[in-house]
Amino acid sequence: VLITSGAGFLLGSRGDVDVWTLLAASVGIWLVASGTSALNQVIERDIDAMMQRTRGRALPTGRVTPAAATWFSIALSALGVGILAVFVNPLTALLAVLALLSYILAYTPMKRVSSLSTLVGAVPGALPILGGWTAATGSLDPGGWALFGILFFWQLPHFLALAWMYSEDYRRGGLKMLGVSDPAGRQTRHQSVLYALALLPTSLLPVLLGLTGGFYAFAALLLTGAYLASAIRFAARADSPAARGLFRVSLLYLPVLLLFLTLDGAGSIGATTESGPTVTIGSPLAGE
């Protein structure tokens, strides 16, 4: 979350980064994300107790009480939203609240009833990078939505591979993940390829919007092509090693893509302004 929101902030700053605002945004988004994750564990403590992967968490084992975990989660989230509202801007605070509510009130309960929860969950998962953008710009611009789109489509093959790998665990927990409702894996594998294909043009939107140039375009084509190839391999082989390979490529893909995105969108140490120290990251924007 911090990597993606930081990348959104750097791109939105257009090479002139207010370090103090970046710090406040990072702390605020970190706290809200932490509170959201903790609250999710409160709600799903019964599911976590049934799943091999999660039964050792603090709530299923009784190391933390549900009441203490609930208040802890609320306190983290409220503090994070407050920091964003006071030290960043109200729009970023609102996006943080939307991410929390959509995750807890939509995605979390939907996992028990429909495999469409993966699509719903990709929305709060993609909001941090948009929050980083609005923290820097104070507005919802096409550039921010392009970054949101990259995160949205990246998540889907990532989570579909995870759902395949842990399908038995999810079945024990009673979760309606696609890997559970699609035991042969046909839909899981085909959708992985489709979403990776959708990521290909989406990853090039920063170039079309003038946020980056040819350096990022080449890297995006290369990286997304490798991601797509891994999805195709998973679709063709339909086994756990191929799913694990896709999952590992997804973990590598995002930080490397964001690195090229920020390097091409900005670049070297800059000057200071009256509002505080700033850092310039990269080359000037295309066309400027």
C-alpha cells in the first residue's frame, strides 16, 4: 500500500515533491490500511480459524480478544483519516474512508456469497495509488485514474492465482472464491489471461497522458508481456506450479513497474520551497 501510494504521490507531484505532505499522506494511508486489515480479521475470525493458512492469527488463537481488536482497528483507522484530513487534504481522507468501507462492507461479506468479490475487492485495493495522487494534486485527474486502472487490473491475475493455490483452504473456510466454485479452473485460468491482456493497454495510459515517456513505455511493454505470458502458461498447464509462477511474477511486476514509472515521470534531487523541503524525481514531464 505504501509503495503504490508513494508512487501515486511522486507522479502527481510532477517532479516537485513536498516531503512533509508525502510523510503525512504515507502515515495516514498506512494507518487506515492497517486498521482496515485488522478489522477484516475481526469480522473473519471464524473463517480464519478453519483455514490452515490463517488459523495461527491472533484472534483465532485467542491471543487477542475481539473487543480489543475492534477498538484497536477503529482507533488506527480514525487516526489515519484524521491525519489525512488535517495535514493532507479532505479528498484524500474521503478516498481512505471509501477504501475502508468498500473493503469491510462490500468485499469482506461478499467473499462468503460470490466469486465476484474478487472484482469488488480490487477497487479498495487500487484506491491507495489514487490517494497518493490526490495527496499531491488535490484533485481526481485522468492521470490518477490511469494509475488506479493499472492497480485494478494487476490485482486480478494476482488474486486468481492465489485462489487456485489455496482453493482447498478457501473451501474449508466457506469462501466462494473463483478457485472454489470453478474446480476445473477453466474460468480462473481464462480470466487471468483476459485481465492480463486488459493490463497491457492500461499500463501505457501514463505515456498517452504525458506523465512518462519512451523509457517507461518500453519497460511497461516488457513487464506486462512477461505477466501475460505467465498467465497464458497458467491457462495452458492448469497446475499449481504454473499458478505459483504467475503469483510470483505478479509480486515482482508491480514494484518494478512502479519504479520505472516514477523514474521516467520525475528524477533528481531538487530545491526547497517555502512550504518545506522538496525533492525532484526524474526528468521533466513529456511536453513540458
